Amino acid sequence: MRSQLFHILWLLCMLVYLTGCMADNSGAHANAGSDQTVMAGQEFQLNGLLSSASTGLVRKYKWRQISGVPVEFNDTTLAMPRITAPQVANQQVLHFELEIMGEQSGADTDQVTITVLPEESVPESLDDSLLVDGQGTYQINDSIQLNVIWSGDQAALQSNYVWKQASGKAVDFTVADSTLSLTMIAPLVDQRETLVFQVSVETVDGSEQIAAAEVVVMPTEYPKFEVSGIVKTARGAPLGGVELRVIEDGLANDKPLITESDGKFSFQLEQGFDYVLAFTKKGYVEQVIPVAQQSVDSVNIINSVMIEPTDTVNFNQQGRIEFIGDSGTGVVFNMAQFVDDQGAVLNGDLELSLTTTNMARSSDSQAYFGLFAGFMADSVDSAIVSNLGMAKFNFTQQGVPVDLDFGEVVEILIPLHLDRFEDGEPIRVGDEVPLWSFNVERGSWEQEGDGIVEESSGSPTGLVIRGELTQLSW
């Protein structure tokens, strides 16, 4: 059977042939909880505790915001992260996505919607909520205190709070202050351990309010391994002053490293975590490389190649815009589809930086994102890839990245640099190809949508892939 043709959003067209059977991920089921309505400035919790993995425990949670006014999580890797609703003048809608990974590598995602009301508004009904303060990450032997937060009238409560441990390594705990708080000592662990506690209380109307809290306990110290390398241009010249961020289990470090004038860098990382290195420098296309090797006995060598954009153009007109750049690479959009970092529709000029790459050229292939493997939808098993072409679209306003509003779609055109499949069969107009996007936090290509092969006079092969995208992030 002919290998399938894939396209990656960065955007990369590739032939994919499987190295073995793909993992059945039917056992992983993400549940991002119920939609909520909250007031501006109110603290609320997302709830992924109803997620399950029938083949084992849920091994990893990862939350991200996909639209709306940006907010900060207390920890995106908790099953129940806390967030403070933003201050808003009008009703705003926030969308979040939960990704889980099961113990046997199954993965799944789910989404939840949070509606934020301005402080001066008086909603017809806004449920009282039960929250727990004190959640977070602790070290062995740390003192931990969890405190109940009830947003309603205390007179509405019928009984004292009841605490119990729901999951994780069993620990002894005590309750005090009329059961308003739980205290304990973080237990001895040799790896990251998540403890989940549940608190409940009855109200005078006979209903039961329940909240859960997560505590992550970390070992005192992990063995470290060394990472070193050099950043170069496509011409092979060392590139200094490059900002290097280490993304650990989906979270970027607060202080980026800066490469030396000779492009070199060296540092140590702790074993046992998933790492991705993100390289950025003004005037160059961002480069992202996963850290695969974590041996304490050898140095992990990372060589990064950064290329310059092919086209840079400004737009300020309204209505439908179609731009065709180098080699037939193109995009069709409307400026009203884009929002700024506050979720507001853009006003003013919109900048597009477009980079077309021929992966058949060795200089271009060195700037490839991530690993030469893709991950099918709903699977974590990889498929080996060979490349037909690559292009990147980067929309900004005054140098600040912007993205599509939730639910908006743009069309993209990606030129093919080869006109035959790996088995020698011609690529024909009308062939359907899956679209892929690069997830920087995970350091992996992930399937998104499908595209169709069309004719194009600008493409080197006379062929392009046309597809629709709902996000332009990696």
C-alpha cells in the first residue's frame, strides 16, 4: 500500500511510512471538567480529575489556554490548576485545553470554556464555590498546609469540612481550625509524586460541595547531565547573541540563556524530565530541538542552524487578503480574524514573515524543526518521515506575535519540492494529505486537519498543498 503524504504546519510536507503498529490510545480519556462562569478577579480552578486511562493511571496533565484574554496558571501540570480571572470591561470567554498521557503512553485532549463577567455586572445566578489554597510543588520534608476557601455565606453550611486522601502515596495528615485546614509533612519520594486530597461539606439545602487539591512532592536532587553545542547560520557562520530557552515538561524557564559571540553554549539539566530547547534571535526563524539523550556519562551535543525569513510584508487593508510568496507559498486571510494578546481584534498594520524551505537542500534541512518523525492523531508512536518541502508563517503586530481568534480559519498554500511519492508513484492533483502542527512544549509534530494537492505555476513542481488551519502557533 502506498505511503501516505503528510504536511506539517511550520509547515512541512512529508512522506510518512510506519515503523510498526500504531499504539491504540482508546484507553486514555481526557475530561477538562464543566464550563464555568466567574467574576473578574475571582480565583477559580480547572478540573481534570475526571480524566482516566483504562490501561493505567494518568501519568501527566498539561493545560494550555487556546483563546481569550491571557491568564496565568499556578502550574499547568496539575490536574486542578488555579487561575485568577482577568479584569475585563465586558463579558469575555476563555478557552482552555487539557492534554493527558496515560501510564501506557495513550494520550487524549479535551476543552473547557470559562465565561468572565465584569465586576460591575450582577449575574442572575453565580454558584458559590469551594476552593482549596496551598496547592503546589514541595520538596521532601516540607511543611504543607491546605486551606478551605468558601465563596458563599458560612451560614449556608450544614456541617464541618471532611477531608480524605484520594490518590498518591499515603501520608498522615491532621485537620485543625474547625477542619478549615489540613497539615502534613511532604513524604520521602525517589521520583515526582502527586498527592490528591478531597474536601467536602454539606449545605443547608441538602447539597454537597466538593473540592480537590493537588500537592506535588519532588525528590531532593536529581542526577544531572551536560548539554553543549553551537548555533550557526545556514552558511555555517557562528551566531552569537541567540536567546536560548529551556522548556521543561512544557514550562519555559524564566531566564533565557544567551549564546556567546562564537555561538557556543553549555549548561546542565536534571535527568528524568522532558526537555525542549527553543532558539530565538531577531531577524531569524526560531529553531526548536528536543533533548533526546540524558546520560550522565556523556555530553549531549546540540547543533542548531537558524535561517532568515524569505519574505516580509505589511498589510493594512480590510477584507479578504491573498498573498503568494516565494515558490508559490501563500496564505488567504482577513485581518479581522486576528486578535492581540488581550483577545481584542487587531487595529493597524499586520506583519507577515514567511519562510520557504526546500528540504532537499542540505543547508535548509539542517534548520528542520524537532525530530524527523511525526505523531499520528491520538497516538504517541512515531512515524519516520522524508520531506517534500517546508514553509513557516509568522504573523506579528509591531513585532509582537498575534494569533487567530478562536474558531477562525485561514487557508495556506505549501509548494511541493518533489513530485513523486517514496514508492515512485506520481503525486497528483486531488491527492488528500493530513496537516501537522509542531507543539513546542512537547517538542513533537502532531496531526491537524487535511489538505488537497493543487496546481500552481509558482511551485517548482507545479504542485502545492492547500489546507485550512485554526491556529498558527507551532
